[in-house]
Amino acid sequence: MSLVFDLNTIWFFLVGILLTGYAILDGFDLGIGALHLFAETDHDRRIMLNSIGPIWDGNEVWLVTGGGALFAAFPEVYATAFSGFYMALMLLLFSLIFRAVAIDFRSKQSSKVWRKTWDISFTISSIVASLLIGTALGNVAWGVPLDASHEYAGSFWTLLNPYSLLVGVLVVVLFMMHGALYGILKTEGDLQKKLGKLFRTNFVLFGIGYIVVTIATLLFADNITEHYKSSPALMVFPVINVLLIVNVWWQHHRGKDLAAFLSSCFTILLLMLIFGLGIYPDMLYSNPVAGNTLDIYNAASSQKTLKIMLTIALIGMPFVIMYTSTIFWIFRGKVKLDSSSY
Amino acid sequence: MDALYLSRLQFALTIAFHYLFPPISIGLGLLLVFMEGMYLKTKNQLYHRMTRFWVKVFGLVFALGVASGIVMEFQFGTNWSTYSRFVGDVFGSALAAEGIFAFFLESGFLAVLLFGWNKVKPRTHFFSTIMVAFGAHFSAVWIVVANSWQQTPAGYHIVETANGARAEIVDFWAMLFNPSTVDRLSHTLMGAWQAGAFFVISVSAWYLIKNKHVDFAKAGLKIALIFAAAASMLQLVTGHSSAVTVSETQPAKLAAMEAHFDEMAPADLYLFGWVNSDNQRVNFGVRIPGMLSFLVYGDSNKPLKGLNAFPEDEHPPVNVVFQAYHIMVAVGMFLILISWLGLVLLWKDKVYKTRWLLWVYVFSVLGPQIANQLGWITAEVGRQPWIVYGLLKTKDAYSPVVSGGQVLTSIILFGFIYLLLFALFVYLLNEKIKNGPELEEKTIEEGHLA
């Protein structure tokens, strides 16, 4: 495969970076949500909630900006995918909003029924959102039916094919594993021990899922494996990815939980990179009629707009990274409940 | 039901709901900068209590704005895919710039604002407040740029691509500062400042009526009244200037705003009325002859283009635009009246005891909300039948692959969640107002010593 570093390719990777940022950041807070019910006492549940308290809405901004960048750089993909995946996307938006409501509502009343209702809502909406994100990724890898005018030609049920659902489940356990590692960093005592156990369970599940999805991809999803077959040098990335996954376990095992969490962040980064290199230069692969595929050229904005947008990104992104890291630094350390907590 | 109609309904509902919150964030953000700045300067605990209290309310309003705003970023693609393909090159860039420049700034520093009181130095906290207020304003800049381009497209050309015709940027700065950007931005921001100021006025007046947190309420009312009076007066200026721009750039919209049908004639200004567009008459109308021409040109005899100068299928729904516009203006005038009356009474030291006016103030929070909503209805309905003025019609812009049933389902989903969100907002706001500002720890300790 040959990478041409033109504006279209740069934007392909920039949109990828925004979505990867989203997967890493909202990944752990969706994971905390999915694990929330495993914390049993009210106090522990509040700790779980407040571990993501100051940052969850900032994490979602990565998705919003990713959507905006996709609109600006590849309007054809934005239009085709979002209108085509209509119900799936509406369900995703619905669960993200519902999740926000649950976070805000939960601790405002002391009634047990009240809190339990919102606890369950928080967990279900977190799992549904993760599953939908994963399924969407699966569909992009697998390909979706597009017609000659690039409109989506399938239905809601087309999206629920076995391969995509498999990727969806993999993303759920990945986020739960990732969230557990984040939780370990933010908690103490019994809750921390419990999260360690949850991490180990989900790590194993993720390992199994990873192998199954890899085999399924090798067997059935030719369009994203062909680059790896034609340029074996690219295999270095899957190898690094596997080493990172092993490292997550090893770091956790020797008690270096921050290193384990960072390794998990890089695992997600590598997964997205492997996925991106696999589909490049396609963005929305048309299956079965490959000729209708939307790629980084036939789906892009004009060169002038891509250039303007690049200037905007080069000015803006350093600031984004600067204050994102500042905020994480300010809110480092174990969760302590106070009057401003959820 | 058809997808076009339902998609329009969904957009109207979601954007109207969303727009309840950002104006308050913008206006309240600015007031917070002032309050916290005064605290750092004077070390007066009253300002500290004010900042603490209003930061909490700000956090709530902001959370609702984010939750309802996520939908907006995706809705162009889901329901208006033809529109998205046509404008992505231009409109998409403004939207993406909003994300990169404004959203990250706001949401990042908001965490410090809400949860960082004991984690950072007072100066850093103040800096965060400035950044959040700045981010809120910056967000308005980009979204108004994007919308203004839909009203008065500039800096683009139409290109035939393999996927059909679309607009592409030729001059970024001309796109950014298109003919209506500056007027509409200043008009929007003043509306937002009013929303923030009257929000503070309303809560403060309520405390004064209930004789609770009196010092806190008096100080809040004073600051907010000054802001409200200034913003309301400036709103008159930006409103006038916006209308003059509309007369130049979107004459059909201005004609609908005043029900001016004659092809080319001096135009009147109505105080009120009910438009019958079938026979082109205004029933129960009271008008000032030639006043619209006078406001636009300074000459009441100068003719203005009326609706009949445009083909009938390019007329916006006249009565909707007329009513929205006139009620907005009436509310705007009322806000000027009550804020300046308040200033006079403040100067005479009577405002805190004028109970009837305090009651008016309690409800005044609705004024800017109504005017802001109606202003957008005037702008957006007045642009119809166009989605991009003169270039693309709304009826040609929706998603061909989305069925009416799907849109109906999503409207029901959003209807449900928005009701829940609104209930949450009212409930939590009420709790915060009931709890009131906290007493300072220091004061409590001193109390113990005494």
C-alpha cells in the first residue's frame, strides 16, 4: 500500500485522531458506567460516578468535534453515514443524553428506589452507547450497501450483521476493561480490589474477543486485510498492539496501575490505527457493490477548505491538548466526596 | 406523514429546546467574570458568595446546553443529508471550528469552575471563569457565522461535482464576515446578555420578596440591573441595524416582517395586526404610515420592495413572521422600560421596596427567552422557502433515505428525553434557589467565637 501525504490523507488521520481521542477518553467513562452496578454500596457508587464527574462532558466533546470535522472535511461521508445509520445514531444520541440525565439526577434524592433506577439507567445507557459505537465501527469495516449516488441502500437491520455485532461486543468489554483500570487509579480499599477483579475478568473476555474478531476479519473482511497482505511491513502494528495488550496485564500484575492504564490507552490508539490503515483510502466501503465506495477523494471537501481547516486545526489542537492534560492533572488522585460532588 | 414535514418539526423542536440554555450561559458567564473579578479586587465575601452560587446555577444550565446540543451537531447529517452535501464545504468548517475553538475551551475549564474551588489558586479559578465565558461567546461567533452564511451566502462559488452541485469556499474571510454576520452576531449576543442578566434579576427579586438572603439579593439585583439596562438599550441599536441589513440582503423577509405586499411603495410600520395573506390585508392593524421606509432610508416616502416583487412560491409564511417579529419587538421595548425604571429607582434607593416591580422582575426572566425564540423564528421562518437563501430550497434539502416513520420515532424519543431534561432542570434549579447561597465558613466560625 502507498500512503500519499496529501490534504485528504492528513484529514483522514485528523478525523481519526479526534475519534481515537473520543474512544480513549469516553471509553473509560463509558466503561465506568458499564461497571457501575458492580459497586454495591451507595458510597461506592458515588465514588464511581464522581471518578468521572469533572471530565465526562469534556470527553464527549471529542465526539462532537469529530462529527463536526467529518462534516467539514468529508461531507459526503457525514451525509451518507448519518442519514443511512439513522435509527442507530438516534439511539446513540438518546443513550448519551439519557446517561447525562442519569449522572445528574442520581444523587439528588436519597430514596433507594430513586437511586437504583438511575444507577440501572446509567449502566444500561453506557453499555448501549458502547455497543452502538462498536457496531458502527464493525459496519464501516465490513462495508454497507451504497447505491450509485452514494446513498445508503440498506435498512436498520442490515447494520445488525454478525460481524458488526461481534465488534460491538468487543468494544463493550474493551471499554469495561479500560474503565476498570481507570477506576483502580481513582479508588481505594475494597472498591479498588473489586475493580481489580473486574479488570481481570474483562481482560480475559477482551482477549478472547480480540482473537475471535481477528480470525473473523482474516476470514471474511478481505477489504480491510488486503493492505496487510500486500505490505507485510504493516504487520508491525498488530504486533505492537499484542505486546501492548500483554503489557497491560503485566503492569497490572506488578502493581503499576498507571502504566497499565496508559498501556490500555495505547492499545485503543493502535486498534484505531490498525483499523484506519486497513480501510484507507476508503471511508465508507460499499458492500456488495465496491464501485460505490466513498473514499477520501470522492467524499472530500475542496482542497481550499481542507487547507483552511488544517490551519484551524493546527492553531486549535495544541490548545486542546494543553488544557485537556491540565484538567486531568488538576483532578488527578483518588476521589474525595465533598459538597460539589454528584 | 412525510419525512420533510417531520424533519422540519424535529429541527424546530430540538433547536428551540437547545436555545433555552446557551443564551443564559453566555450572559451569566459574563456576569460571573464581573462577580469573581470584584471578589478578587475587593475581597468582599458577598461577591464570593455570589460567585459560588451562580457558578452552581451556571453548571446546571451548561450541562443542559451540552446534553441538548449533541443532537444539533449530528442532525444536519441525519435529517438533512442533501443540505449537508451541498453546504459541507462551507458550513461544516464553521461548525468544526466551533468544536475545536469553543467547546473544548468551555467544557475543560468548566470542570475547574465547578469542582476546582479547593484544587487551584483563586487567580487560576478566575482565569478559568474568563475562559469559560470567552468560550461561550466564541461558540456563538461560529454558529452565528454558519447561520448567517445560510441567510446571506458570500465567499463561495457553485461547483458541479460527480455527486452533484455544491457550494465551495473561494474566500474564507468573505464567508466569515458575510453581509449579515456582524449585525446578527451582535444582536444574538445582546439577547444572550439580557437572558443572563434577567435571570439574575429574577432570582434576586424573588429573595427580596421573600425577605431571604437580603444582602446577597440586593447586590445581585444591582449588578444585573445595570447589565440588563445596558444590554437592552444596545439591543435596540443592533436590532435596528439588523433590520436595515435585512432590507438590503433579504428584502422578502423584511417585507414579511411588516406585511408589506406592494411591489414597490413606501412601507408602513405596524404596531400590531393580523395578516391575511390570501387577500394581502392586515386585519385589526394599527400602523404608522411610511415609518418602515423612514427607519430604513430616513425618508418616509422612499419606496421599498414588497412581497409582490417576488414570485408567490418564494414568499415566507407572512403572518408567522409578522407576529414573531412584532411580539419580539414589544417584549424588547418592555425590557428596556423595566430595566431603566429599575435604574432610576435604584438611584433613588427605592427599588428594593417597590414590591410590584419586584414581582414583575420575578417573571422578567421569561422576557429574553421569549424574545430570543421569536427572533430566531423571524430569522429562520422569514428565510423560507429557502434553506440557503437564493441557492437551495428547504423542500430539496432533506434526507431521501430516511422515512417519515423513522423521523416520527426519533421525535418521540427526543420528546420524551427533553421532557425529562426539562423536568430535571426546573427541579434542580428550584432546589438550588431554595437552598440559596451558602454562608461563608469564615462567617460561621466568627459566629462561633462570638
